[in-house]
Amino acid sequence: MELSIEFRDGILWATVTGQVTLGESTKMCSVTCDAAVQSGVDRILVDASGADGDISDLDRYRLGETMAAYYITKPLDFKIAIVGNPPLVNGFVPLVASNRGITTETFSETTPAVKWLNHFAAREVARSKQPADLFEAVDEADRHFQEAKAGYKEALAIVADSGYSPDGNLALRQRAQEYDRAVKQYSEAVTTWLAYMETNREEALKLIRKEREGVNEDPDVARDPAKTEGSLGQ
């Protein structure tokens, strides 16, 4: 098992390759944490998509427990995204760590993992962000939330039709994790937008009015001003 660490746009990328074991995974967590603390970086992406192997649920529990116990003692409030696919990455380790106070999520690809991590950075630099970007982030999070909600309902329907099965149970569990991530993403986007509104009230209200006018605009009226005049005279 090999570990390489680099920094990209305020995120510590820890890339894991080779055969994974409990002992080396535990060591990797501490090395990654120490590197993050030394550099003052609180967002970590662990990319295990190129790693192999499988460990027992008991070892996964121990790894999540050890990871949380080590990270929680550090001066940073870590946000950790773990990227990989079953059977190696199945979401159990992040679940154990999250239950012990470490903000951790599992992803199958790096792109959504980076987006999730950047939501936390957006909260810290809301003043320097363009309001339109924050507003768009809320819309994007809402779309993601609606898609995840639909997927979860679909998985529930499959389980109801086919009864309990390992495949059905796994699909439902994955959909539930996606739904949970979407809820958190939406919550973070809205919180960031509200934080911006608190310090930039006038600019935020202008953007809201602009977006509202765009939603309420009648395309036919916009093309034919006479229709507007006629409607006002009625």
C-alpha cells in the first residue's frame, strides 16, 4: 500500500494505491492528519479508487474509531471526503467516524467529493464570493437533493416489489447515503447564502429581485410590449 500527498486549491489530496490492510490504513490516516495540521488545511480528500483489497466489518469499525479518535484531538475542524468503490469503500468507515464527531462522506468519484469539500470553504469566504455563484450553488444543491430523493424512492419501490435481497439492500443503502449527502449539501449551500446575506444585504436583495423577475417574466409579453399595456388597462 502506497500513499502520496499533494495540495490542490486548499485541499489535501491523499492518493492510496496497492493492497489495503487495516494496519497500513491506520498509519495512513495519522500521516495524512499530521500533514494537514502542519499545513493548516482542514479539507482532506482520500482517493482510494486505485487501491485494492477488502477488510472485515470489524476492522472497518476499528479503522473509523481510530481515525476519529486521532483527528478529534487536533486543532482543526476536519472535513474528509473518501473516494472509492465497493468492496473496498462501502461507507462504513466514514459512518463510524461521523458518529464520533468527524465530518466524513464517501463518494464514487473525485468531482462530487471536491464540490462537497468546497462547500465548507465557501462558508468561510462568503464575502469574497460573487453572490450569483452562491445563489447558483443553492439551485445546484436543490437539484441534487431532488434527484437523490427520487432515487431513494425508486430503491424503496424495488425492495418492496422484490422483497429482501442482498442486492436490493445494498442499493437501498447506497441511495440512502446519496440522499443524506444531498441533504447536507443543500443545507451547507443555504447556510452559506444566508451568511452572505447577513453581511451583504443590499446586494443579495438585488440578486433575489433579479432572479424573481426572470422567473415571473412572460416570454410572450417580453416579445410584445402591447400585451403589457393591454393587461394594465384591464
